[in-house]
Amino acid sequence: MQINVIQTMKRNISINFVVRESKIRVDGTAPIQVSLCLNSDRASFSTGKTVRPENWDRKAQKVKGRDEVTLELNRYLESIKARLYRLETELMDRELEVSVDMLRDAYLGKLDCLKDWTLLGVADAHLNDLRGKIGKALAASTVWEYEYCVRLLRLYLQTRLGRKDIGIKEVNPSLISGFHSWLLSERKMKQNTTINHLMFLKKVMNIAVMNGYVPYNSLTHYRIERERVDMEYLDEIELQKVIEFDSPIERLVRTKDTFLFGCFTGLSYIDIKMLREDHFETDSEGRRWIKKHREKTGVLSRIPLLPIAQSILDKYSGGKVLLPIQDAADVNRNLKDIATLCGIDKKICFHTSRHTFATTVTLSNDISIEVVSKMLGHTNTRMTSHYAKVVDKCISHQMDGIVDRYRAVM
């Protein structure tokens, strides 16, 4: 018990006032400073007040005299000390190891965890941090998605709550529930799309907790079930229709070519757009490979180049870019036209090419899911199974071997 008392005493910071007699001014007064002491650690800052050194009572820690000006100055000094004690208690309540520098910064308003942070303030600060990682740890498209989340959140606060922002300590489950409902009803989003925005909101709150702005994340237990969605892909017949598609309209031909390149490499839109000559390698057997770190995750994709993908590259060789891929919105509009002209009754977008590669081009042709995972640049096969359906043809082919084996036993 005695040890605990000693440890507690060691944590207490002594607060004193010191008159800096070495800095006497022309009018004969010297500045009064606050001196904080914890063991051998020291920190100080100015009170902004001055006093004649002969009028300072060092033992009583106040100015001598009973006139109104002196009494007011002493009350001011006492208010500084009282505020410092309150701040020390608040920091200790947050289970922080309080230092003299921390207490000084808290008083001067320089300690982030004691600022009156807002939800959008924390979100914007996080975005600024992410922008500095573009091209290093994050793709620009990823940061754009987070920026879009913040725009939606700001719009929700304005239209539904009539507020420009909300204090970080005001955030509660009803806020995320209301935001969720608003995304579904007003923004006409699908359930799985809303999850991305809600997860960003939870992440912002986690950052607030880590920085000490709030003691816990009030949104932790808000659960959202992800709807199971069957990924659209082109089967062999539909893929052949796109291969055979021809048109005098150049934009459709260019879209078809870049889409097919994605179907036979598994590269995403942004990875095709950023593809360069130095992403290609030729092995000792003369086989050409694409070896490129994914823009989204930084994970390495290793893809042997199929003849049809090589022929598309050859078609556009000599241009300013390897492939003349258009803006994403234009590509998806063009793909809608191509699907209609090919008689394909599916809602396809450029990402359909990645699913087609995983399902029709590879898994359906007995390429193992482990190999497909490496080509797609996934860190595990669970991610690959999200993109690729193991179609009936694969299942039937593999089960036929079992049927033949056990037929012989009978």
C-alpha cells in the first residue's frame, strides 16, 4: 500500500509561479511564468502578466497587496492553477501518462486529444494523411472513394440534421443507422455499396479513439449484413460473341479491345490504364509475362501473356500508351452498347472482364484456384472465390473422375 502511495505522489505535477527577474522591463516589472515540475522534468510558459519583483510573495505564490488590481491578478493566477489541475485530472481519466510537456500543451490548446474535434474534422484530417500516400501506399482511386464518403456524410448532416458538422463525442449508433437508411432510400444505393461508406465512418471513429478524442468507438457494435451477390461474367459463348464483334465506330472497337485484354489478363481498369513496358518480362523459355503490382493493393500480379492479349497489344503498338483505354464512365457506356449489339442479356461493366478471366478463361479450364489467385494479385484464395464462380463444367469434370473410380469398385 505504501508503494502505491509513493507511485501516486510521483505522478503528481507541482505547479508554481515564478517571476523572471532576469527579464525586468523598462517599467520595472518582470513577467510571471508558470513552472511545471515532475521529478526532474521541467516545463514552463508565460501567464501573460507582469509584477514588480519586490511585490511578489514567493512563499505564498501571489502578489502582495489588497487593492482591487492586485486581488484581480491573484484571482487570475489561481484560475490558471485550477485549470491546470482540471486538465491533469482529465488527462489521467483518459488513462494517459501525463508529462509536464503534455500538461503545458493541454493548457495552451496544442494537445489534439483535448480539442473539440468534429466528425468531419477528423475525417478531413484523415483524408489529408491519405493524400500524402497516393502513389506510394495507396491508389488515387482509393482516396477518391474516401473523399466521396465524406461528401455524402456532409450532405447527410446538412439535409437530414440541418447541421454543417457534428461533434465527435455526439456520434452514436443512431447517426450511423440514419446515415445507412439515407444511403438506401435517398441515394438509391444497394446494401453492399452502403457498407463501404459505413465502414469508412467506423474507421474515422477508430482514429478518434486512437488519438484520444473519444474514449471508445460507439459504432463498433453496429452490424451490417453483406448481401450475397453473384458476380456477372461472360460464358464461353458470350465471350466469343465479343471477340467476333466488329463495328465501324472506333470508340466501340477500342472499348472491345481493352475489355478483351482484361478478359485474358485479369487486370483491372486502373491496372490496364497504368500498364507500361517495364511491366513485361520474358522468361528463359521465351514466354512473355506481365508482372505488375496492383494499383489498388500493391500486391504483385504475375500473368503469362496469352496470344489474344499479345495480339491486342501488337495492334496498338507505337502509340503514346500501350492500350487506348477511355475514361471509365465512357468504357461502361460503350460496353452496354456492345452487349446489346452482341445479344448479351447481362448488365456488364469493365470489371466483368476480371470475373470472366477468373471464371471462364481460367477456372473453367482447370486452372487451380491457387494459380488464379496469384494471377489476380490476391493475398489468399478466399478473395479469389469472391470474384470467381467455380462453374458447373469444373465441378462436373472433377466429379467424373470420382464417379469412374467408385464405379470400378462396384
